[in-house]
Amino acid sequence: MKTLRVELGDRGYPIFIGQGLMGQAELVKSYVKGRQVLIVTNTVVAPLYLSACEAAFAEFDVKSVILPDGEVYKTLETLNLIFDELIGQRFDRSCTLIALGGGVTGDMTGFAAACFQRGVKFIQMPTTLLSQVDSSVGGKTGVNHPLGKNMIGAFHQPECVVIDTETLNTLEDRQLSAGLAEVIKYGLIQDIEFFEWLEKNIERLMNRDPEALSYAIERSCQDKAEIVAKDEKEAGLRALFNLGHTFGHAIESGMGYGNWLHGEGVSAGTMQAMYLSKLLGHLSEGDVTRVQSLFERVNLPVKPPTVAEMNNQAFLDLMAGDKKVQAGTIRLVLLKSIGQAYVTGDYPGHFLEKTLTEWR
């Protein structure tokens, strides 16, 4: 088992990474302060891992709630299912919520924990690659709105993150690829050595080599933990994690939540950011091709929906509603080079239009 730490003073917490951690009661029980535990999971994960998770917390008063699966259910309406259970079962403010599932489950459980009785504790137990390397770390929680992704939420840090890499054995191939989009992102924004490692080892990850997966998860979490420790509330540096996300969130919203997985939107959106970075003179054609090749090797889309599916104005309208917009300016994460990202709203508007038109 590897242990990392997100350094946030009194609110800092460990990230445990290893095989077979789901049922290790000794690992997690010290992070539960009260007697009441609510496990939040979904219809896909529950048959696989709920019983093992319940066993890990057997000495507590454990209840569970099973949510419908999918990004389309990441809504305030679904969030109320968690509140119904908490209030109906008379949970008090010393309770702990357990997020057992992927990014949707983790985001909603964390948001419920942030809101219930104005804030209770929660633990992340992510079961998808995307949630293990990204959404479970850093305290971003929330739900979607029909007009924008993750527009309703709060920063609420977990007590700990328990990453059982064995859960990846049951992950669908498409979900594994979607998670690798976020892994590749870390190499692109600040870790050229990791990007080069990915180029050499991407087939091992696709083949679910345990050693390679463990290393990729650890490296990704370490990169994220370092930046979160410096910029918890995304005042500046942390925004680099949004590489490809402004484009990608527009794709997810515009095509209907769940039709494009988050990682698929990030992959196509990152390539749009690559193309715009090339137009600005930062990247060469070879750089763009190099990144495109890596995404294609993990079966991810490198082009957004066609103009017929989503025209430029629809794209721009959705991007203009993104959380990173400031004073009406769409701020984007772009690359100066592979491994060096920056955030800017200072780019020629016609270059953005050119990107939306030409990179299709």
C-alpha cells in the first residue's frame, strides 16, 4: 500500500492506494468519529462492492442508499434521495457518509455531506479510474444543471481517500479509457516525464497491468495533491486541472449528459486546446500529432461533435456559461509546451472561432 497526503493543515488527509483495501476495517474506522455511517453507492457498484464496504464498517450503525447510475442522474432531484435517507433514519451531525463509486457518486455524496446539517464528514472510496486519479481528491463536490455541468456545488474535503485498485478489474473498457484521459492530462499540464512514461507504457495500462495502474494512479494523485495544497479553492494554480474541460463540459452538456463520458469530452476538448495553442504559436504540428496519437491509442475521441450535431454558436453559448468565465471572458487552459500549461483569457477571438470550425 502507498500512502500520500493532501497537505491542508488541520483539514489535510491521506490517500491510500493498494490492492484489496475495500474490506480493511482497520484502515478506515479511525476516520469515523460518530456511530452512524451512510454508504452512498449506485446500481452498478452495489452488487459488486457494497457488501464488502458494509463489512468494513460493521461495528458502526450502517445504512446504505443506492442511486441510479449515470451522469444524467447527477441532479438535485437525485441528491434528495441521500437527504431522504439521512433525515428519515435520523442521522445526526456526527455521522459519516461513504462515497462508494465513481465520480458522479463521489461528487453527489460530498455535496450532500457539505449540506447536511451544514456539514458532516465523508470518506471517498472511488471505484473507477477517473474518480481515483481526479474527482475523489481535492474536495470539489456538486451536481449538474441542465444549463451547465457542476454549476451547483461546494468545496468540502473528505476525511480520507481509499483507492482499492482491484476495483478496476470490473471496470468497463470504455470507462477505463475515459479515466486515462485525466491521467494523460497530468502529464500535459505539468509533468513531461510522466507524459513520456505514458507514451511508453500506455498499452500496459490498457491491459490493466496492476503495477502500471498503481504507478499511474499514485503519480496522478501526487500531482493533484501538490497543487490542491497550494490552491484549495482554485484561485489560480488549481485551474490548470481544467485543461480541455471548458470545451469538454460544453460537449457533455450540448450532447446530453451521459452520451459523452466525462473523459471522452476531456479528450476531445484537450485536442481543441492543443489546436488553439498551435494557432497561438506555442505548439508545433508535431506536438499536436503526438498528443492526438496518445489519446487515439486509448480509444478516446480526438474530435468534438460535428458542426451538424453542435454548431459553433451552441458551443460558444455553453462555454460562456462555464464556471471559469470571468467578466464575460472565456478563460481557457492552454499549453506553452507539452508539460507546461497556463490559464488565459487573452487570445484572439477569431482563433477560438477558427478552432471550433477547423478542429472537427
